[in-house]
Amino acid sequence: MTADQGSVGAEPGVRFRKRTVRDLELAAGTPVLVRADFNVPLVDGLITDERRIRAALPTIEYLREHGARLVLCSHLGRPKGPDPKTSLRPVAERLSELLGSEVVLARDVAGPDSRRAVEQAAPGDVVLLENLRWEPGETANDPAFAQRLAALARAYVNDAFGAAHRAHASTAGVCAFLRPAVAGFLLEREVTTLERLLEDPPRPFVVVLGGAKVTDKIKLIERFLELADELLIGGAMCFAFFRAQGHATGASLVEEEGVELARRVLERAGGTPCELVLPRDLVVGDRFAADAERRELDGVDVPDGWMGLDIGPQTAREYAERVKRAGCVFWNGPLGAFELEPFAVGTRALAEAVAEAPGRTVVGGGDSAAALVAFGLDTRVDHVSTGGGAALELLEGRKLPGVEALDDA
């Protein structure tokens, strides 16, 4: 895949304000440090979701085609030091298969073995450093560690959107010692796609927010009250809104801290052009379990001893209809306990509606993306973000350190 293919570039109509790999002038054999996001789930050492690895391929292949010696780096999990269970070896092996050539895994992080592997690499070869978080200097954004990373290459590419909201040595600190510092295709596409939601979304713009906590989404809710035409709320956080309205919530998960925030949102919504929509019916269970007794409520008042675990069929139909007539849809957060099959109906209905929607469709957040994959619908959405926290912070209007550190266009 090359840079000219639209699927790897910026969103049409949105100017990306940083330099990208297209701007690099590389002599054959130039070592390039690429910060990728290979933080993939592992079960018994096996990768269970390789989307983040595949998302990095366009940038990797472009640099190989231009004769670079690639020095890839990433974190995996949250180890406090060297830990074989968080080794990037499974990533190196899978990446070797995808590229059709060996990816050399260094035995350290910017140490002697890393330097030796880079020196021995030929143009087009790929070296992967061990887990960045084996080094305490990574998350501390230690200048000495950042300088060691920088010494491995003569140019830097950040393609790790999922880590771009962290001011770590490999995402921000390294840029103080290594220039040029540019964005990869994935980072560019993520930023321009999400910024278009803020600047010029096709109308009507429908936003669907789920998840458990209002406190996690309050800044996003307030932002979209000003930008969206319709804001649909689901997931456990809807119970904070119901509690604020005086509805009974039974044994449902209610974030007490979020109740006052929800009350503030309800008051504010009346003065905005955005229509705030809450569920009109619910599915409840007598406990949080796949074999729980399930009951559909014609309303939102939850009886004592029961907990709301999904939106009801009326709400599912209404939300699906709103999504299908939207010019643009952004979805973040499941609408119920979709990991429990009896309570996956609402989230599945929404996922199907997003997949079928004729308008622009963007999905952000790990749980939403996981739901799409579980339902076999991830390839039918225009853009599924690889960064949960980074996507939310960008949409909230915050600056991402990993983007800000790059060279301006």
C-alpha cells in the first residue's frame, strides 16, 4: 500500500497541520524510528486481536519501499519492568508473517542488542525493540532514555495514535533529540477523521454515547451538546440521568458522582440546538450474569432487586432509526452489557444500524470496537479508531502531546 491510496491518508477536506512520512527525504538505508501501537490483547501468548498491527502496515510498508531501515518500538500492557509475559515476541512473529520477511526482535530497549541489530540491518529490514515499558524512563518521559531511543535513528515517525495522549519518552521526549519528527499514515488519518467531526460533520450529526460513567464522558457530552444535532445516551451511565430525573433505579449500577453532573447536563441541554435523547424502555436482570432472569420493562423505572442491563426494544428501534437517517454518526460505548448474550440485543441493534447507515460512520473506544468485531461488523464502518483515550481527549478539544511534538507542516 502506498501513500497515494485514500484509505491511508488524511480525511478529505481537513488539513493536517503536521508533517507526515510523505515529507521525509530518505537515502537508502536511513534508520527511522517508528513509534507504533502494538498494545494488543494476548491470551496464553497468542494475539487475540491484531487490528492494531494491521493498522501500522501502510506506514511500515511505505518506509520499506523507500529503503529505510525500520526501528519499531511499542509498549505492551503495563509491566513495571522486564517481564517475559509482556514480551513483544508474539508481535514480531505475526508482523514477520504479514510482511513476508523476518522482523528481528531486539533483546533490550535501546540497549547494546538494539544498537547491534540496527547496525546489521539492510535497507528495508525491520527491527522491533522490546517492550518500551520495561524501561522506567518511558512513562517518566526521562530525557536520558529519550536520547538513547533517538540515537538509534536519523528520523522519527509517530504512528501510535493510541498512545498519542501520553507524554512519554517514545511519544514526546524523543522529538527533542531527533528530527525530522513526522506523523505516520494512521496517526494522520485518525486525527483528521476525528477533527472533521468537530469542524465539518455532514448533517444531521448523530452521536451515541454509552459506557458506565458520566464522569468519564462529561466533557465529551458537553462538547457534543454544542456540536451534534442529536445525542443518544445508553449504557449504565443512563441511570445517573434517570436518578437525576427522579426515576427508580433498583440495583442498577449508578455512579453517584455522576448524578449531579447528569442533572447539570439535563438543565443545559434545553438551551442548546442538540436534542438529548435517553432510553424509553429497558431490559433488566436479577443479577449480572449470562444466566440471569431477564425481563423487558415498558418504561425506565427499575424495580427493587433488579438491575438495568440493556436498552429496551423500543429504544433500540428508535436509536437505529435516528442513526440510519444521519449524515454522520459517532458512536462511543456499548448500550448494555453486550458481553452477556441475553443483554447484547441493544448494542447489536445499534451496531447493525451503524453498519447499514448511508452516512459517514465513525466508532471510537475499545468496547465499541470490540462489539463490532464480536458481531462481525467492523469492516462495514468507515472508521474504527485504534485509540480510546486519545480519541476522547482529542474530541474533548485537548492537545495530544504525541501530535504536538511533531514538525509543523
